[in-house]
Amino acid sequence: MQSSQAPTLSASYFDGTNGRARPVTLQVEGDQLLVHGENFHLSVPLRKVQWPERTRYGLRVAHFTEGGSVQCAEAAAWDDWSSRSGRGDSLVVTMQQSWRWVMASALALVLLLVAIQQWGLPVAARAVVAVTPLSVDSKLGETSLAAIDEHLMRPSRLAAAEQARLREAFAKAVGAMPAGSVPSWQLVFRRSRIGPNAFALPGGTMVMTDELVELVGRDDKVITAVLAHELGHVRHRHGLRMLVQVTALGGLAAMVVGDFSTVLAGVPVLLGQASYSRDAEREADQESVRILKAAGISPAVMVTLFERIAAKKNDEKKDAGKAGQSGRASEDGKPGETLPDQDSWLGIAFASHPADVERVRFFMDAAAER
Ligand SMILES: [Zn+2]
């Protein structure tokens, strides 16, 4: 007997002992699933029905815990009957099925991470760095320099006297700063694969490439300006702050995504790949101007440097274009000795981030002020 109001669905019944399908109609009445066939009636309590997962396509099969099952090849008809019978899907299932919901969740996650990185993490990272002993910076710096020396840098070809002259020029400039306002530092020179560049490691070791010294014609004022900028990164402990920020963000993403291995694997290359925030660069530029002014050097020297770096990059682009047109391979022919575009990958290095209009104007304005 079918009751009149409850929606029905045509399905097949299997009793679980033989493979024979019986045509039946299904109805939900109260807390019972009624299965009607020809000369056959079955009433199964709903709690003893294992309802099918609602996948998008395919056969719908409901198993009875005490044996037997019903199935329906028309998924849409089943779903329609199921929901009209008051068996709406749980909220989670509904959401999982909606690609819109999936997209929205993914977007929300990205926005959350961006927001934390933009506003929450920098603040948190500052706090973490403030309570971290300076010895941690030094240790990180040592480890990084060892790795850099092994993979990227060669010993400098600058004469020892020349190195000493540049070191003294910078020491003199820094010496004009109020006592205690300058972190401890050391300056090393290296021949590099990253072209004319300079960077500071956590702990105060600053690395300057021979190529940068050559690019500025060994001008100690310009070199002092670059080093003063790098010393700003050291003073504000930007290296450690960035590591804290990037690893914390990675950790958060890992918690959400459930994969920690990527975070751990990433730590050694972070210093190479990440770059300082614009705020950090601004702070370093301000420090540079402070030192230059204390030393009586015009901040305009920095603009000269920006121009030289830009001109060099332009030349390289032109050369690369010519080589491409004539189809020539690199002439020195030693693989491993040449790495095109080397200067762009070391994110924390001076020449790796572009000198935009804002930075140029900052140094021009500083030079114009008395
Ligand atoms: Zn910088």
C-alpha cells in the first residue's frame, strides 16, 4: 500500500542474498522507509538505512544495515525525491558540492593569510624579534655566509689595501653617528655570480661584491651610501624579522592545508628567495640618509648609484637581445660559470629591488635639505 502524500521514487531492491533486482517504489513515512514491490512490502527504520553519499553523478545506493539495498540509476531523481522526503543533505555536504562555496573558501583563506601577513604578522614578528637574543641573528648570519660562500661567491680579487680603504671610509662615516646608535658590523668583499650587489646578513655581516665596487669606480662615498643602507637592515634586524614572518606564515598555511614538510624544507632558502618589505627598505633608506648626513656626504650619491645600476641592467638587456638575434651561445662556454639574470634572484640584495620614483625622490629631497 502506498500512502497518498509522501513522494515516491522508482528504484530496484536487492535482498542481499541473490543478485536479482526487484522493481520497487520508495517512500519515506515518518521514521520508516517503505519499499513497495509486486507482492512485496518492506518497512525499514530510517536509522538502519545507510544513505548514499551525494556525489554529483552515478548510481545512488542505500544499504540497509540488516541486509539488502535499494538503488536508483537516476541520481537527479533520487536527490529530488530524497530532499522532498525531508532528507536534506547536511550543510557540510551541500557546501562541499558547491564549487562556488569551494572557491569562496579558498578565496577567504587567501585573504586571511594576506591580511595576517600585511597587518598581523609584521607586528607579531617585531615582538618576536624584540625578545630574541642577538646571538640568534649572528648564528643565522654565519650559517648563511657559509652557504653563500660554498655556492655563490668566490674570494674577492680586490687588493687588501683597497678593501681596507673602503672599510675605513665606512667606519669613519659611521663614527660620526651618536655612540650606541649603530649596531656592530663587519664588511667582507666577494666576487660573485650576482653582479654588482651588496647585502647584509642577520648579525651584521655585510657582503659587497667586487662588481659593485667596480661599477661605482671605487667611489668610497657611493659605497658608504650602500653600506649605510645595509646597516639599516642590520640595525632593524630585518633579516630575522623576515624569517620569522615568512616561517610563521608558512606554518599557518601548513596548519590550514595540513602539510608541514613544505615549511621545514623551505627554511634554508628563505633568505635567498624572500625580499624585504617596502617598509623595511624605507627604514634602511632612512638609516642611510642619517649616516650620510652625519658624515657630511650628500644623499644624492645614492641617486647616482641607482642610475648606474639601471644603466647596467639596460646594457645587459641589449646584449642579451643581440646574442639572441645572432643565435650565439655564451662565449666563455663554461657551464656553471654563467648564470643569466643572476642579480634578480637574491631578494635581500641591494640591486635586486628596483629603485622606484619614490626612493629616488626620497634621496633627492634628503640631499636638498640642509
Ligand atoms: Zn635594502
